[in-house]
Amino acid sequence: MDLLDLLSACIEQGRTAIAPALVDADERQRLEQLHRVGALVETQSRVVICPRCEAHSVRIMTVGSGFCVDCGPVSLSPKDVLRLTPDGDWLRRRIAQALHLTKDQAWMLVPERVWRLGDVGRGGGRHRVLYGQKLTDSMVQRMLLAMWQTHIGRTRAVMVTTSPTDRVFLPGADVRLVPLGAAFRVRGTGLIADEAVWAGALGASPRVDQIRIGPFGPGYRDVLLPGESVPIPLTPAQSALLRMLWERRGQPMHREMLMAQAKLDLDKPVQAFPRPKYPEANRAYRLLVRSNRQGEYWWAEECAESTSDGY
């Protein structure tokens, strides 16, 4: 699980007292990394599981000691009482910084659930950026819809959320829901925006008078599918894979050669196109790429003619 996916799960599950000592080594390592960057902060638990019998709760009496109904007085180490809790202020500040919204002040729209972080773009391309958590509650959704006209209006919106997007229903609201783990990546002590995801969320596309390279935009940063008019943004890895196959259309490439020439360390090309994170790029991959059981990949023949001379 990605760091931000883990953080999202902690927030959605209401895990406000996460015990690193009680999880497996892999999850503990990721929790500690989130703690180091500031996404999780330390708290002290008042009740813990007895470290001696591991069966009963221990109420902390004084620093370093507690009482178990079976074991009696027990000694407690600092790690026994250490808990981690998500820092919502850190998350909203880092989202705003990654999107260059530091001049805007976050407004709470729904108490402890939805915040307005600011606007990106200008004129007709302006979008209002929101952050929402625990949105699967129908009451929260109704509250947000009730204030939509007065607080968002006709401005298109992008909602970064820790909630499962398929369980959030906002009928009539012009909003694009983007999972936190898809929209950003952890870098250093902050976040960076995923350019391809945000280009898709904001509906960004190159000017129509820019020169295209076959089905690709300048720099192979997007791909235009046959019969469509809106290019699909690509990540550098996705771009490299599709470019290799397009330039050798009609000639199958073995998986190992394809990965070597694209300079990627993946088992299969489709791993660069995860559907939950890049649904449109995944759709492009499914349409444009074919493969067989011998590990060979090639540009789809039915798309070769329509993409050979550009659009």
C-alpha cells in the first residue's frame, strides 16, 4: 500500500490512536515514514494492551507503569504507550503548497469533513480545489450539496479525498473526485502533485495548433485515441512504453526488450497504467496495445493506420 493510501485508510477508519508496536514490520515502517514527514504526530495512550499477558487492557497509573487485572502492576516502555494520529492541518497545508495555493486560506465548509483550499487556473479554466474526508456519510453529502450554490457556485471543482470515490454521491455538483493517493506523492517532508492526474482532472490539453507526433502530443506527453478529440495525459513511464511500441508498429517487442529500451523496472507494461490511479491512460493502453502468451507486445493493428499520419 502506498504511503498516502495508508494515510487515507487511517483517516477513513477513524484510526486516531495507531499503535506502531502492534502492526507488522512493513506497515510499521510506512507509519514511521509518515511520522517522519509530519503526516502523523505522536500521542500517548491512556489504556494499552498488557505487554505481559497480551490479553487484558492496562490502565496507565503513572509514567512507565500500569495495572492489569491478571498480572497486577506492570512496567510499560515508551513504545508500549506510543500512538500516532493523522495531522489534518499538515495534510491540507501540503496539498495547498503542492498546488501553489499558499496565498489562499483554507475554509471549512462541512465541520471536520470538507475544506475549500483555493482556486487554480484562470478565467474559463478556473477550478476550485476542495479537500474532503469521511464523505461516505450521506448526511455529510447532503450538507455539502445544500451549500454548494452559495460556496462553490458554477465554478468547476476538484475534490481531493481520502474517501472511496465510488461511494461519494454529489448529484448536480460539477466536481471531479480525485483520490489523495493518485493526486500526490510524498517527497521529502511534503507532497508533489502528479502532473498527469491533475492534467486529466483539470481538463488540460495542449493548444490545437501545436504539432502532434502521430497520436502523441509534443514530447509524447499525451495520446489521442482514434475518433476522439480530447488527448489523454501520460506519465513519463506511460509515454516511454507507448512511444516504443508506436515507433515499431507492426513489429512485436519482447517484454524484456521493451522494458530495457523504455528504461523501466517493471514486470509487465500494464503496471505503468494502474486503472484506479490512471483510468483514462489505462483505457488508452487497453485499446492501443496487444500481447500474447510469449511475452510479446505490439501496437494494435486496427489503430496503426489511423495513427500513422497523425490527426
